[in-house]
Amino acid sequence: MQTQSKAHSTWTVWGISELGGWLGHRNPTCGLPSGHDAEDCLDAHLARGIRHVVWDLGRSVLTYHSDLPGALCIGLRPEPGHLTAADHKAGYKARALEAMYRERCQLRAALRHARANRMTLYGRLCMNRHYSPGSSHRGNFAQNHPQWCEVGWDGWLDPSRLCYGIPEVRRERIAIFLEAANIGVDGLHLDFCRQPPIVRYHPAFVNGYRERFERDPRELALTQLDTEGARPYLNWCAWRAEAVTDLLRELKAELDPFRIRWQRSVPVQVRVPNDGFEANLIAGLDVQTWCREGLIDELALSELRWLREYRQWDDGPYIALGQEYGIPVYASSNCLPLQGGEWSGEVNPRGINPLVLARRALRSYEAGAQGVALYQSDTGIQWPGVGDAVAVMSNPEHLRAYVNAPETVARYPVTAENVDFGIDNHSAAFAQFHIGPGKEGGRA
């Protein structure tokens, strides 16, 4: 029996696209640059009915030509110092991709093509994914400031993350967004799904908390209660999450004059895991405060399974929150199956099921979401089967017909390997982080 659909003012499929994925997830013999790669990627989105695209700005290394002092841009970085053994193994293809990014700014090329075709293009930045020292994906800012690397509960450095309690760290991210806005992106996408927890145990957090509350946050347990029945661990999480909220406040303070001057709205869209507001707070993401203070304009979700103690994923509370504050919510979706072991760009074809992906989108529509945030759309639009499912998502009636068609059900049997297709590809069955005791993963 079908669920009665809730009223929709709009229904939008957002493609979250990376040009590296557009080329890298193809067959290795044909995934070489064409010379008009940004245009090809956007045309393929249009062919699948997607007119709203979130375009990659980078993680730690930037994927566009930046004028920011010290910024490291792919294609413009020194060689061979930033090439790893994996880069050398990739050989001609890695060099071809570097040349593609070097020869022209792919962001500016994408913007020109998007405007010519009346598409909407946002700029996306991964908010805390700086990789390890020596990686070709690690930018200069992270490499040159080891003192700002996050710290784990056990005191070990976490070089893949930087501490948002440091004003300069927040400023570095904001400067990238402001530059992208000046280049001309229609909106900004802050991807907090890469990679929670966004905040950890850096002394900038721990020392301030100990001074204010006279207790060490590293000794707090999730279930521990104080004399008033509150959980001090969540108080600690709210304390450090304030730094990420400050980032959004500072971004808004910088962006508002730009909006007024140029008469452009430049919406701020954030992507967060859909494992509940409490789990978000543990990750450093005070989503409810963001909405209450008017710091965000749009909310995208991802079913990222990252925290062992929180194993419920539901778009419903976020849709309700969005309705309360007039914020459109785009439901969770993902075109890559779970990745395991060392990621090489290869995927498990047995983990893919277009019917499962389409059913997810239909459930989101019927739950009242304003659309879906389709991560790695660059890959889904070109894969056989998956591309057909993506093509019907922009029209809910076509989507429903596709899902209910006997031939679709017969063609794509649901198995144990593909039943979860559409969750975040960075998820792990046992979760990378935990709060209680245990040696697997890290402590959040």
C-alpha cells in the first residue's frame, strides 16, 4: 500500500558531482579527459533530468584555480613532491587528470556552461577532510600547521582533521567560500559528511572546558548523569560544537554584505548525517541551532553510518525541522556502493541496485522531502541501470511507475549485498567511531 504523499511546493534532484569521479569511476581504458570535461559532465546530468548540481571545490587541495595565498590547487601543485606511490602507479591517467585541471579552471568552465543551459550550480567544500601527511590530497594549509591538527581522545594527533576551535582554521574555509561566491557560484554547499566527527579533543576545546566546568571531558561517558539528571557528555559535545556554529555565523557575517552589494541570494546548503540531532551534536553539528539562528538556507542529508551507538537513520525529524523554519530538506541518496579496504576507485558491482535507489527516492518524496541530494551523481548518471533510475527521479509520477513496474522488480532482485544501496559509501558495518569502550575505530 502506498503512503499518502505530503504536499510539495517543489521537488528537486540535486546532483553532487566531482569531476574526478566523472572520469575516475569509468572503465580505466576510457576514463581520460576529453578537453571539455566540465561540459560533458553537466550535459550528462541534463540528459538524466538534473538541472541542479553541487560542484566540487575540493577537500584540502582545491579543484579550481584559486588566488588565495598559499592555496594548493590540483594540477598546479609541484611535482614530484606531491605524488604518492599510488599516483605513480596510476601513471599516464594521473598525469592526464593533473593536466586537465591545470589547463583551465574547471569551476569557471562549469559555471559558463551551467548559465548557458539555465542550470543552478553550487560550490561544495568538504569541511574536515585533510588526509594524512604525504598524501597528494593534503593541502598546504594543513601541512604547514600541524599544531592545528585535531587530537583524539587518547591524545594522538588526528592529522586528517583540523580544529575549528582555532579562528584561523575557520577563516581558511570561509575564504574559500567567499572566493567561490565571487567567481560566481549560485550557492554554497558545506559538506559535513566529510568527515565526522568534525570536532574532537584538541586542547583548544579541552582546556577551555576544564577551566569552565572543572572536569576533564575525556573522563565523561555517554550515559553518565549529573545531579540534575543531565548528561555532561552532551554538554561537552555542545561546548565544542559551538566552534562549528561560529564558523557559520562568521560565514554569514561575511556573506550578507556580498549578498546586498550584488543582489544575489547565495544560499548556504549544508549536508549532515541523518542519524539524529543528538548524534549530530556529538559530531560537532548543532543543526537545530543553525536553523533557529537562520545560519543555513537548505539542508541535505546522508545516511552515513559512522557512530556505533547511534544506529537509527531517519529523514523525518529533519523534514519536520525544515518545515518549522521554512528550510527545504533534501533526502539522503548515494550512487556509490559501500567501499571497503583501500579505496582505489573500483566498486563492487554486486552492491548496486537501481530499484533500491529509486525506492529510497520515492519514500523521500512521500515523507515530504523537497528533493534528494544524490551524492556522486557524476557516477550514477553514466552507469547502466543506475542512470535510468536517476533519470526518473525528477518526476515523482515517473519514479513511482518505475518502482512499481514488474519488469523493474524482476530485473533488479534485492540481495544482502545491495539492499542498502543509497547509503553513504563511507559507511562501515561496525562504524568507525564509538563513545563507549572498545579498540575498533576512534572515540568520538
